Amino acid sequence: MDAFTTHTGTAAPLRRSNVDTDQIIPAEYLKRITRTGFEDGLFVAWRTNEPDFVLNQPQYAGASILVAGPDFGTGSSREHANWALLDGGFRVVISPRFADIFRNNSTKAGLLTVVLPEADVEALWAAVEADPALPVTVDLQAEQVTYGDVTVPFQIDPYTRWRLLEGLDDVGLTERHLDDITAFEAQRPAWLPRSLPALPA
Amino acid sequence: MGQTLAQKVYESHVVRRTAGEPDLLYIDLHLVHEVTSPQAFDGLRAAGRRVRRPDLTMATEDHNVPTLDILSPIADPVSRAQVEALRRNAAEFGIRLAPMGDRDQGIVHVIGPQLGLTQPGMTIVCGDSHTSTHGAFGALAFGIGTSEVEHVLATQTLPQYPAKQMSVTVDGELPAGVSAKDVILAVIAEIGTGGGQGHVIEYRGSAIEALSMEARMTICNMSIEAGARAGLIAPDQTTFDFLQGRPHAPQGADWDAAVAHWSTLRTDPDAVFDREVHIDAASLTPYVTWGTNPGQGLPIGASVPDPAQIADENERRAAESALAYMGLTAGTPLREIEVDTVFLGSCTNGRIEDLRVAAALLAGKHVDPNTRMLVVPGSVGVKQQAEAEGLDRVFIDAGAEWRGAGCSMCLGMNPDQLKPGERSASTSNRNFQGRQGKGGRTHLVSPAVAAATALTGRLTAPADLEMAGV
């Protein structure tokens, strides 16, 4: 995972709530067994069917910060949604509320999710619609979003922030505690089920 | 202060707790399917890691599988390659796999309980958001992404923070024709798709206690549609009776020890929930969705809402775009909406009880000539049981299609899909745009409403059939 410290780019205003992961990338793109190259599936239905969809508008073509309405990333647990956003050039998604699994997947994939109150999202929408070239800076170190003369603080749990800043892989961190895992396993009740061997019905 | 059921299960699985870091939580069962696992196995290979506990891991093929010609190779080369990747990975890492054609194959959330691998008090994860289904047994079960699948494969643990606690209490008696599906659709309509965000939901109350295990699974399954990663129900005699004698359930003295432990898995009287929701069972009617998120549902007697009447701007905009996508006009009675397809199946409603309810309504009758009905058992086990009970004949004689087991028309990853503009009444869990096929329009319904709708060709409650003399 790439480290995330601070990012400056332009923002795309996605004025929609309840953007589910089926919209971010439909299931037919999930048949692939690779981890990259999902940009062709990103919002493909809206890009195909809605000529004025925000990501079809040339002024937002280079956007790297997506600003969405509440309940972004609901539905399926597909991490392909996070990969597609990264592959499509996004490093940050800002929304008043994220679905839990999407947000969690983002921290593993290196996509920063920033929760801002609805009023701040509205203000940011208005600002980038007025000036699509407006630079927006998302500073994870300082925990703030800055554009024009506006600075909005955001919160993120310190551990996730540290992992993102360092670009650390969770599995490697957990493997430092293998002794704890082995000790835990030694005291699990014997009657807990095992999938092996397969037992007859 | 007392603990909730979810807190008890969580706390008993904490491997390591250190200030300033997430807890390391032990995972008792990891369910795997072909869609969200290939990149995780690639990650293991790239790092030279093995699967720590193949004996706590179980894989099956479900999302991509066709429900016709299930013994032939999959025709779609991309789907076939994904299924073949799972077979290679399962063989290489020593994981048990129930492939197409196997007696244990089926939707991952149907086979866990069927095999007795899902038990009270366990932690269960899967790279699938409907893992919440297993909460019906009093397990803490939740969906994860592919990076976490890799983490669990490698370490049998996950870094986690404790969730907030929500209770949904459903008291009273459900009216005839009103089912678990209607309860959960009503809950989601009430609290919204983000209402459970950050929470685990415990479903409680006399109406929940009266439900079968199949019905409890339907409710817990759709916790994710209410925004909660996990939903659960305290285990009781209904749970124990369902489990006893299943292949992987404990036996003899182990059974007694397990039941003694399971019986302690209840929320303490003095436990505190962060949020409490109360629903009066007697007030519920069959629910159907009209929009493109699961929170956009109403009693079947209602009409398509008018977005202009919705005060919240986000909600209003969502309703406008939903009506445009669904091809619906505000004010149209829901009962007048005609459908092309009825889908009975999925991890929400593809179990034997769901098939029985639908078959009872269809027996001796015929599906509307302009409507196609697809009946897809959730697993090979469900299919065999239904056939032993003669339900397959009931469906076939009624003009429905009787298929092989899989996720089928719940999502557009296999040949069972809606065509653009087609409209379905579906017992699945998501009415998202394009979910059942590009341009497809989905109304989420219960198995009873699905069967009644198949008979009339428009959204219909079971009680309507008697009045209409169908």
C-alpha cells in the first residue's frame, strides 16, 4: 500500500446520496482475478447512460478527490470498488457518512475517506462547481481539508492515520503477535467446529 | 454495567488489546467464495505466506455459477477462469472446497448453517457483506473486503474496534401473510440505509423469538442493508434444535458442553444499547420496495411516493432519480405495478422454508402467462430436500422454472439476469440500479409476495389472492 501524507488536486462534486458499490463498479467487472485495471468499470452505468454525469464533464476529468453525498459505498463488500476509484485516479473520497465495510476497505487499499458534516460538503460542492480548477488539499498529517481560504478539520482514528501515513501492511503488523494468536488458540474449546475433514450428512 | 450479546462474543475473541491500537480479534470460521478471494491468495503467494488454519476455512462456488447445465464447464470464459482460480487456490493451500456438482455446494451463507459450521458465540467472516446472515445463530458475523480476506487467511485474526450497540425490538404477533422479510424491509425503511452504520444490531422481542431459524437468517442477512455490518439474535431452543445432528455440530458430551455455553449468550438485563428501535409486529403488512435502495420501501397497500413531498434534499433527489430509473409515476398504487420476472432465491430467501411458503401459494395454480418465475434453491442440500418434499413438482406444474443452486439473479454475475427495462419482484436483498442486470428494475419482496405476484403478474400480497379469487 502506498503511504498517504497529503494530497492536493481538483475535486469532482458527486451530488448523490446512497452511492452503492454496485454503482461504483458493477458485478460483471468482479469476475477478474487481478487487483488493478478496474478503471473501465468505475461508475460505468452512469458514465454510459448519463451524458451530464459529473465524471463525463471535461472540467472534472482530472479530479482526484471525489465529494459525495451521505451513505457512500453501501452494499456489497467488494474491495474492487476501492480499487476502481484508485485506478480511476482518486486518492480521497469525502462524504458525510460512509458505509462501514467500504470505509474499512479504503484504509487497506490506501484510499483516504474523509467524513465532513453535510454543510461542509455542501460548501465544498458549491466551491468546486463555481471553480472546477480550484485546488483542494487533504492533509492527513494535519487532519484538515483546505481550499481557497477555507480550512475544515476532520477526524480519523490515530492508528489508521499512522498506518496510512506509513503505508503499512496489516498482515505484517499482526505477524508480530503470532505468539498471542498461538496462545489464544490453545485455550479454544475443543467442540468448536472444523471444516476438515468433511463429515457425512 | 452488563454486556450485550454482541459484546460478549466480541470480548471472548480478543487475542490482544493494547491502548492506541485496534483489538486483534480471533476468527472461528472463514467462509470463502470465488469472487473476493483470488487477489487475497495472490497476496499470500507473493509474500510466501500459508493459510494459518485451513481447518477453520471453507470455500464454495456460488456467485458465478449458472443454474442450468451445472455439470458442464461454465460457458463464460471469465467466470470460468475465476472459478478455476478458486479450485487451484483451494488445492494449493489445502482448503476444503464445495465445487459445482458437490452435495455441499451452494450459496456460502446457506451452506455454513446447513453443515452445522455456523454455531452460537462464534466469530465468522467472509468476503461478502451478507455474512451477517450467520448472526441468526448468535454468532458475530460480518462481511470483509479482499485485503481482510488475505489477513484472515494468513493470521486467522482481524484488527477490529468494538462496534456501537443497537437493539431492534419487535414485539407482538406478526399478522398472517407477513414474514421476516417484511419485518426487515420495515426496519430498513424506518432507520434508513445508514441507520445502523457503526453498529451491531441485536434483534429481540417476542416476534423475533417466535421465528424459525430460516426466518431469523432472513432478518440478520439484511442488517447490512440497514448499514450495520452485523446483526444477531440470542440463541435459544429453536437454535439448538436446528443445529443438533448437523454434520459439524458437536455430539455427545461436547454437545452438552456447547449448549451449556450457548445458553449463557444473552444480553445482560443491565446492558445499555447506544440506540434502541421498537417495532410493533401487529402493525406490519407485506412490504415492497419502490426505489433503488433498500430503504425505499412501503407497505404494499401504499402508492409510489411523490418526491415533491420529501423535505430532505438528499432524500428527495434520491427519490426523483429512483422513480426515473424505475419508470414509475408518483401516486401509482404499488399493487398496480406489473412485473416481467419473479425471482425466488438468494441468501436472503433461498432456504427450504422460503420454498415451502411459495409452493403452498402456487399449488394447483399457474403463473401469469406474461410473467416468468425463477425458483433457485440456495444450496444443493435445499434443492434435494425440496425435491424430496415434491416442491419441485409444484413449481414446475405452476409454470415456474426449477433451477440449480447459486446466487443466480440476485446479482449480475451469472447468466440469470434481467434485460434492460425488465422489472422483477425479487426475494433477494438489493434493488440497486443494474443489480439484477443492466437496466433491470427490482422490487424487493417476501417469498409469499413473490409467489402471489407470480400468479397475477403485478405486485400482490397473499391476502389479495383470496379476495381476487385467484
